[in-house]
Amino acid sequence: MKSKMVKVAMLLVLTGVLMVGCKPKPQAVTDNNIQFDSIQVEKTYYLLEDKNNPNCDFQLKYVYPVAFGNEEVLKAVQKQFLRSYFGDEYENFTPQEAVNLYTEQYIEDYKSLETDYKAEKEHEHEVDPGAWYSYVEYTVNEIKFNKSNLLSYAISYENYTGGAHGSHTYINYNIDLATGELLTESEIFIDGFQDEMAQILVDKLVEQNDVKSPEELESIGFFSIDEIYPNDNFSIDETGITYFFNEYEIAAYVVGTTHIHLLYDDIKHLIRQGSPIRVLFES
């Protein structure tokens, strides 16, 4: 009887070992094999081609994919980069063609101010009109995350067209490199996630700003808390998802761009089963 019990115990131990041995290993977060190149432009143009006149200061840096293991996916991602940076009408150009055309169009648009500037300059003004004709545009895109078939990048725009101050805008894009398609909120989150996510965003914003209640956010420059809602402008990384709210979107200009970083532990219950980003917190 004792011998039989020993055999049963040994069998249970062996079964446990086999079960542990057969348990699938978590998937590692690994670097993607996609490669990038970049084009940089710095250009200044003075109205009426006179260095005594106001000018536009134009700068861009365009980072773009040049190689990937899947040629079809690479083409899709290249088109996405062109559309997001320059506009839909540029998607069939090469990167250099797109940069050249975009730059030329900006300068031509600025030149269209010359007639008005010349007319104003010929009349007496208490205020120098030059202040309203000095333009700036700085545009750059940056790879934020590039692992486990997930690619997250952001485009930042700094624009000034005369007046009191310029504007700064950040737009984020996330791509599934298994398909070459954009990942939006609808591909990542469960149906009806918005209201709960909005509450999580507000709670995190309260914590970030060291206030005691959501209502106190309004006293430091934020608009109504009802306007703080998921906006599909987010980046992903190994730790979580970061939402970006641009100037005037949820707060006064003085507050600037608002970043709200959410850890996966706080939002994973809102992420779809089968979503490609689950590898980042299930690994």
C-alpha cells in the first residue's frame, strides 16, 4: 500500500514537471528590423528678395523607412509616412520629391504675401508691418518606439505666422508592422471604452498636477473636465500608452501640450483580446 502511494506521488510530481515544461514561454519584446534614413532642409526667404525685409524660416527633418523584411508592408508604411507628414496628395512621390515639392510650395505661399507687404510698407504706419510678415515653420518626425512588430512615431509642428505667438502641435501614429496598417483606438480598445478611459485620464491628470480634485484642474488653466476625452492621439511603448492633447484642446495656451502617460496595469482591462499591443504587457 505504501509502495503504491509512493508511485502515485511520483506520478503527480512528474506530471507537474511536464506541465511546467510544456507551458508556453512569454514572448520577448524584440527590436524590429526596419531601417530608416532622413532628409533635412533649412531654407530662408526674404520678402521681395531683400534682406532688410521680413523673412520666413523654414526647417524640416523627415525620417522615413527604407528597408524591411516584408516588401509589401514596407511600401504601405512608406506611403503612411508620406501621407502623415506631407498630406495625402504626396503618397506616390519619393521622399526626396515630396520634400522638394513641400518646400517649394511653402516658399511660394510665403511669396504670395509680397504684394500686401509692399503696399503696406509704402504707407506710413505707427507699427512696423514687418512683425506680421515674419513666418516660421519647423517640422520634424521622430521614431518613438520600434519593437515587436509595433512602430510608434510622432510628428511635431512649430508654426508662426505673425501675431502674438506661434503654435506647437504633436500628432502620433502607431503602425502594426505585421500588416502595415495604422493602429487606432478602435483596433486597440474594447467597444465602449471611451467613458472609462476618460475617467482614467482625468484621474491621472489630477495626480500629475498635484491637485485634490478634477474641479481644481480648471483653476490652473484646464477647460471643463467633460472635455477631457480619449482623442486617438497617443503613442505606445513598453510601459504604457501616452495621450497627447495639443494647445487649446483641453486647456489654455499657457498650459501648452498636455501628455498623460497611462501604465498598462491601469488600462489592460480595456485592451482587446488579440490586440497586437498585448505582447508589451503579457510578455
